[in-house]
Amino acid sequence: MASALQLLRKLASQTAVYGISAILSKFLNYLLTPYLTRVMPDATYGQVQLLYGIIPFANVVLTMGLATGYFRYAAKCQTLDDKRKLLSTTWGAVSFMALLFGLLMGMANHSLAEVMRLAPACVAAMTALIVVDNVAAIPLAALREQGKAVYYTVVNVSGVVVNLVTCILFYTYIPGASTNPLWVLVANLIASTVSLLLLLPHTLRWVSRAFSLKLLRSIFTYSIPLMMAGIMGVSGDFIDRQLIYYMLPAGEADAQLGIYTAVAKIAALLMIFRQIYTLGAEPFFLQGFSKEDFRAANAAATKYFTIAGIAIYLVLALFSREFAYIVGANYREGMGILPLLLLANLLAGILVNLSFWYKAADKTRVAIYITGFGVVITLAINILLIPSMGYYGAAVARVVSMLLMVTLSYALCQKYFPVPFDLRRIGFYFLLGGAIYGLSYATALLPTAGRLTLNFLLLLIYLAVALKVELAGRPLSTLWKK
């Protein structure tokens, strides 16, 4: 049995490779946030975010959980021909669904645009973007499974660069573009098409002409519960945006949605860490470990993810005034919700770690129960709080929902697939991080130089204590006796 440390080193190496790609891509894409929040009125930016709240939902439905299923079944393939058949079967199924979706959306384009209070061209561009992204989904998963990290990086970064450049060109040179969300979608569509064209040469060399309905049915038994859970999960993630948009008065709704999503972009810096981790961790944990190795690695990975996640939380929370400059001045009034959104994103990352046990044990139906529970909680709290609290109510709902989902997933894990998570130490790091964040309020009224210096020292205290605890390797009760 491999040691937990050896397994974590392997996970860290995989995560680092894909992390470079993700960091480059996210950083370049992130440059659009300060640009768009300065050239667009908050109402127009709110419309952009409304459209981008729909796209992840469609992506989850159309991929049908087959990307995760691809990782799981690739580990079971005995020969190269088996993998080629797996690629052709999953890619064919997702591509067919994407094209069918595009056809149906095209037929209903004008009706949908009227319901959404948007121009038909915006809905058409969003539809085309969804189709292209989903046709590329399985080839991207195949690159990760095959360990083609450089190729994966080239595809991702190329698309982001094209998106950044075309978007800035559109909003710089097209008259009246600042009040039209269309050109954000068009720029993204061009970029996604470039990425797909870069993927095709490698994918077409790998794919076979075989399409196995028997294999597809088998994968569906694993993947469909993940799709259903994904639908509910994305609904929970984006339902707050829809409720802000439709529950508040029209003029106020656009502005509040724009502010909420702009601050969420800052909080997404922590979510980027989660996404980078998932890129390496998902294929790693689904490659077929023994139960003992899996449990040891999952417990250790969760603890170290929490340590790193709290550190990132503190960086963003302690220096929130500086990070506020990412968005335009009109959006900074919403910075009060940043700590809540950061906490929700941290809990979402812990939830990712608590999802690997049922994926590895082929108990994917559990995902439906957990995410369904989360959606109900999110919906109820949002409906209760948004009319009176606006986007503050949405932020509270997100934290409570994530906390309850983490609790439920942990309880089910310990019942059906016990993993020895170090709850005492994880709890200690949460208390330490909370105490340090609380102390930072004492620096709020200091001059900028003093505030930054003391907050930096507070961050160093967290890192030093975490390092001492982990290097000592002793129970917490013995660490302070000296």
C-alpha cells in the first residue's frame, strides 16, 4: 500500500501541471472583469451575467456526466482500441445532444428572447457558444486522461487570448457596444471555435468509427446520476442570480445583479484554486486505487486543501480594499458580501473532496441526494431573504447551503465509505483563520501602510502556525506545551 504522502506527491504533480494552464487561462480571462465593469453600465453587465448563468446549466445537461464517466471507464479499458471506442462513443453522444439542442433553441429563439427580455441575437449567440463548448468537452477530458498537459494548455490559453483580444476590440471600436451584451458572447464564441479547431487534429487521430450502445448504456448508469446532481448543483449556484433578476423591481434588479456578480468575480479567485485542484484530483482519484490507499489520500488531500483554501481566503479578505479595484467604482458598494462568498467557495472546494468517495465507489446516486438537498435550501433561503436583503440575502443563502451540503456529504461518507478525515485539525484551521480575520478589523482605521503591514503579519502568523502544526506531526494538544 502506498503511503498517503506518496499519493499526495503524485496528486500535487498532476495538479501543478494543469494548474499552470488554469492560472494562465483564468488570469487572462480575469482581465476582462475590470475592463467590462468600466465600459458597461451595471445594468448591461447584469444582463451579461444573466446569460452566463444559463450556460453552465446547459453544459451540465448536454455533457450528461460523461466527462467524469470517461475518466472512470478509461481506467477500466484493457486495450488502446477500448479507449478509442470509449472516446468515439462518449464524444458522439455529447456532440449529438449539443447539435440537437442548437436546433431546438434556434426554433424557439424569438420566444425565449422575449421571455428573457433580451435581443434575439444574444440568445442565438449564447446557443452557438453552448453547442461549440459541448462538442469540445469530451476531447478536452481525453487530453487530461491521456496526460497531454502541454496540448491542453495550448488549447485553453489560445482560446482565452482570442477571447480577451476580440472582446476588447469589439467594445473599443463598435459604436454603442457598451450597452449591448451581444459582443461579449460573440467574442467568446470565436474563442471557443478556435479552441475546438485546435482540438480536432488530435481527437480525429484518436477516435475510432466504432460507436457502442452497450458501452454507452453502461456509462449512463454511472454518469446520469452525476448529470442530475450537476443540474441541481448548477441550479443552486446560479439560482440566486435568476431570483435577484426576477424578484426585484426591473431597474433595481439589473443593478443589484451586476454588483453581486462583479463581487462574485473577486471571490472566484478562490474558486479558481478549487478548479485547478479538481483538474488534477478528479482523474487521480478515479484511476482505481485500493480502498486503503484511496481513504488515506482523500483524508490527507482534504486537510491540505483546507489549509491552502483558508490561506487564499485570508489573502482576499485581509486585502479586500485592494482587490476591490478589480471591478469598477460603481460595483464596490457590494464588497461587504465578499467574505461570505469566499466562505461559500471554500466550502464548495471541501465538498469536491467529499464527492470522490461516491464516484470511486460507483455510488453516484448519492450526488443527487446531496445536491438536491442543497438546491432546496438555496431556493428557500433566497426566496425568504432576497426581497428584503437583496444580494446580501443571496450571499447568506449560498453559505448556509454549502455548509449543510458538506455536513450531509460527510455523514453519508462515514456511513457508506468511511474516510478518516482529521476533523479536529481541520476545525482548528477554521478557528485560526476566523480569529485572524476577526483581528483584521482592528486594522481597518489605520493608514494604508500600517493596515497593509499588520494584515500581512496576520497572514504570516496563519502560515507559520499551519507549518508548525503540520511539520510537528503531533496532536494539537501537545503543540503548545513548550
